[in-house]
Amino acid sequence: MKNVLIIDDEDKLRNLLSKIISYEGFEVFQAENSKTALKKMEQFDIDVIICDVKLPDGNGVDLSKELKNKYPLTEIILLTAYGNIPDGVQAIKNGAFDYITKGDDNNKIIPLVIRAFEKVELAKRILRLEKQLGEKYSFKSILGTSTQIIKTIDLAKKVAASDTTVLLTGETGTGKEVFAQAIHQESNRKNKNFVAINCSAISKELLESELFGHKAGAFSGAIKDHKGLFSEANNGTIFLDEIGEMALGLQAKLLRVIETSEFFKVGDSKPTKIDVRIIAATNRDLKKEIEEGNFREDLFYRISAFQIALPALRERVCDIELFAYHFLQLFSIKANKRIEKFTDDFLSALRQYQWKGNIRELRNVIERCVIMTDGSVISTDLLPVEVKQNAISSHENKISSSFELSNAEKFHIQKVLNYTNGNKTKTAELLGIAITTLYRKLSEYKID
């Protein structure tokens, strides 16, 4: 039900507004002062408030600030006397949806209430969506049905319950922080802090202070003690993203933390004890970095006690459509648009593209398309140039190679594999070949 609360000490005006608004299908509640209004807010789920600025026990502008702090999704329309501009300006600053001159044309109030209610509904829809997605915090929020991602999730679930240090590897945009969050949520530390830091986003000079904290006077500008992220994550989990960017000197200090469960704040002579689980991530080849002298070998073996490689999006093509529709739903709601689907050509172009930026790049493409479209269907013409050109090139290559017998056989084997959901024994039976022959052809054609 659409609920509206009218706050005004004038009975006639309050009753008149109540009648006008109730005719539009709203459930209307009334309050003659601030005290009664606050009680009504506790009793009922109010969507929109219409409030007079001058109340017997207070000021409507101040009340609007208090109500917005307590009920941030509720929208407030203030009634100002004689077009009082300062009151109106302050009302907007306090979070009011709008204001209208008291006693002005009552026909203006209905469109205003409807717009305010639409804003409330949009905010509620976004909130519901974020809750349903379990946004970023559990394995349920990790999308995908491909064999590659299912195996990766299974590995992460197995290590989650332990305190083992985990190293997540994979290209940029594959969802390493999402996995780190999920591992934390499935651990016995889930009720403690999860603290994340991108080691490449902070200068080498400041990173040590950010991680371990510092004492007042430790360096120029350190006017008071600073609590580092390791302290913030005590008894919880710290996620060190892009650990391959960390300076060698700091790597030695991190190694000490892992080995002794203690560290020194910058400028401190006493160690700080800590109980933190470390999850690290990198898009670099750390073994190559070790060979080039950029990463400590002893640290690598400590952080890679349990290593999980996240697959690139191009390695899980069957998940692309799932991600595309997930992002379509998310951005359509945020843009307040009703977009139902993509054209088949659009989805085909997505599947053919290499996605060097992985899930993050796909997310950006879908967001752009949602912003650009005016209809209910998103078509290929809205795709970025590089994605469209890749689709055209792939189509031409398919035409030129479709007459090759080997390509036809590869395509047919892949089609039957998809039909059997990867069951190789069943696939061999349907193809009428021996299982050993099937494995040979899978190796020959490089089919996973």
C-alpha cells in the first residue's frame, strides 16, 4: 500500500489534503504535531510525508532532517508559508524531496506526491536487488554455470573454513575481490572485519603506514597515532590485492607478519600482536617476478599455500549471457528503464569478443548500452566499435572456414558435448565412436 503522512496543525487543511490524496489510491495518515508524527512513523511504513514548516512543537525543516536520518527511504514534501525561500532552500539541504507554498493550487500536490513515491519505489527496488544478490559477500553471489567456475568455487569453499593463507590469481576483472569476500563469509571469521587494500593504488612510501599504522611523530605530518589496516582486520581477514606491486622492503615486513603474527608500527619500538587471515591476489606471474628479482621467493611460498586461479571470461563463454542479463537488470533499475532483452546478434557479438578486461569490461559495456538505449530491446548498433568489429571479423572467418571438414567435425563434437553437459562417455555413444577416439579428437581440436 502507498502510505502518506500529513503533518499540519490546521485541521481543515489537513483533512482537505487527506481527501484529495486518498482519492488517488494512497493510504493517508494524519498528525497535528512533531510528537504525533514520530509515533506514526514508528507504527506505519510511511513512503511520503507532507509536512508544514510551522508546527506547534517544532519546526518542519528541522523535523525533516531528523526523519530523513531515521527513515532515509521516505521522501518529504514541505509546505512553506508565503513562499518562504530560505525555508525551502534549507529543506532541500536537509533532504526534503521538494517544497510547495502552503495554500497554493492543491492540484500541484498530487503530481508532486506521485513523483516522490516513484523515487521511493526506485530506491526500494534497488535495495531489494542488492539484498537478493547478496552483493559481493557469498558464494551464491558468484554467477556462472561453466565447468571452470564451478571447479573454482568448489576449491574456494574447501579452503574457506580454514585459516590458510590464500593466493588468488587471474587477469584483471575476473572477480578476485568477490572471491575473497566469499571466502571470508564462509569462514569462522565472518562476523569480524573484512579489510581490502589495493597495493598498487597507494605510493610505496605510504603503503607501510596504511598497512601497519604509525606512531605520532614517526614522520613529518604524523601528528597523531594511526591505526593500520592490519589492526582494523584483527580477528578477521585482510585482502591484499595486487600484491605483486608491493616493494621488496615491505614484502620482508609482510613475511614477518605471516611467520610471527606480529608487526611494528612505523616509529614504534614495541611489536603489535595480530590474528589475521591473509588473502592475496595478483594478475602478475609471481614466479616470473621472482626470477626478475621483483618478488621474494620465501614470501611467495608463504602466501601461495593454497592457490586458486580464476578463469578469464573468454574461457567461460557460456556464462557471458548470464552476466549480461544480470547487469541489464541491475542498470535498468538504476536508470529507471524497462529494458527486456538483447537481440540474438548482440549476444552473439558478446560471445565472440575476447574480453581482455573480463567481467569488469562486460559490466561497463552493458551499463553503456543501458544508458544509450531508448527502447525495450538492446541491439548490436549500441555496442562499442571494437566489439562490433570483432563480431564482423569473426563472422567472416567462420564463413571462410565453415567449408573445412575439420572445422565441421570440431563444431559437431562441441555441439554433442554441450547436449550431454560434458558427459564424454555419452558423447562418444551418440557420435558412434570409441571413447579413446573421442579423447584423441578433443586433444587434437583443443576442446576442453
